[in-house]
Amino acid sequence: MAGLFDKQAEIYVDARPCYPREWYSMLAAQTTLHALAWDVGTGNGQAALGVAEYYDQVIGSDVSEPQLKCGMPHPRVRYLHTPLSMSDDELVTLIGGEGSVDLVTVAQAVHWFDLPRFYNIVTRVLQKPGGLLAVWGYGGIVVSPEFDPIMKRFFDTTLPFWNADAKGLFDGYRTLPFPFENVGLGSEGNPLLLDIPTRLSFDGILGMFRSWSAVNTAKQRGVNLLSEEVVKELENAWGGPNLVRPVIYKAFMLAGKVKL
């Protein structure tokens, strides 16, 4: 996935939903200590800031330097560039060493990872037995009976342009390997289903579509999936450019501890 989101880094900052605060308190309640958390694939730091409300220090890491340049500042968050060329030992040392981390989070990104390598690193850095790994994502969006079928038709046009790894989102992480101990917040094959309620303008949801990797991949190949005609059809179904609507992102989570 390295470089996949570099070109739309600034769009990504404004386009993605904020995760509910109660998610972070729910995860914090599962860890014995609250000294250090690691948000992997942090992007602009959205999840890292939420975690920082409950942990003394948060490391937000990403392979994308342009994404990190959009990182939102917080006194307890430190952003680190972790190129794919970095060895496992180097990464473990950079994060804080063996058994140093209380919580590892991955928001809307774990499907891009080399999972065996990532899980091995997580197992090394997590506190045992008190540390927790939580991964989550979102796929479907529910707006209204008028807008949803038009949005679905647009989404179908993006399917040929998604990276194969991104398609892990489409089944809500139900087939994602997750070899960690079940703590009741979603387990392998049985993710915890969650809603992210928010309100969006038409520009807001259009910005989200424009931030999709598939839309940008299509554009690089000379295909404009968000043509003037498509945007107009979406706008009409939305109810006009000035309408702000309630929207629900359909999310899913897996969380677990290292099996001892």
C-alpha cells in the first residue's frame, strides 16, 4: 500500500469520519496499564488523537510521509515514519522495545498490511498479559432510500480499480486472520458490528468518494469515475448541494490479547 494514499493525503484529512469517543474508553478499559499506545497506519492521526485521551503517550506511525505531514498535533502524540525497508528489530526498538506497549490500534488500514509480519511485531511489543490489539474499519454507508441506490451504482463502477488488499473491507473483516485471544470485542470470523453516526454536507460525502484509492487509481488510468454527470446525479439524489444529512458509517472491529 506504500504510496497509495500519498497523492490524496490532504483530501483524506477532511473526508474521513471521526470514530466515537466511547470506542477508545471501551478499549482502554481492557488494558492493565495506560502508559504507551501505538497507532499503526495512523495517516493524519485521527485515531491517535482519540487514543491519546486515555494513554500517557501515543506513537502514530505510517509508511507514508505525505500522510504524516498532515498529522494533527497533540501534546501526547508523536508521529514516526516507518518505511517498509525498516527491519522488524529496528521497528520494535523504535516503538519502545519488547513488551512496552499497552494498546495497539489500526484504523481502516490493517487489510493493507503483511499480516504475519505485523502480528509478529505486535506480539513482541505488547504488554503480556495486559496489552490489547484492536483493528477496525468501515465499509457501507447508509444515507437515505433515495441516495443509497445511486451511491451503490457509483460504487459498482469503482470495483475494477480497487487494490486486491482493499477488498478485505468489503466483507467486514469476517475473513481477516486474527490469531489473538477473544476479549468480547470481536474475534476472528465474528467482528463486532458498530455504527459511526455523523452529519455530512454533499461536499463532505463527495470528498470521501474522492479520497478513495480506487477513484484515484482510475484517474491515473485516464478514467474519471466522478464525472460531471455522475456528480450531478449524486447531488440530485442527495437533495441539493446545501443539504446536510445524517449519515451512518457501518463499522466493524476485532480486538484481542496475545495468547499465552
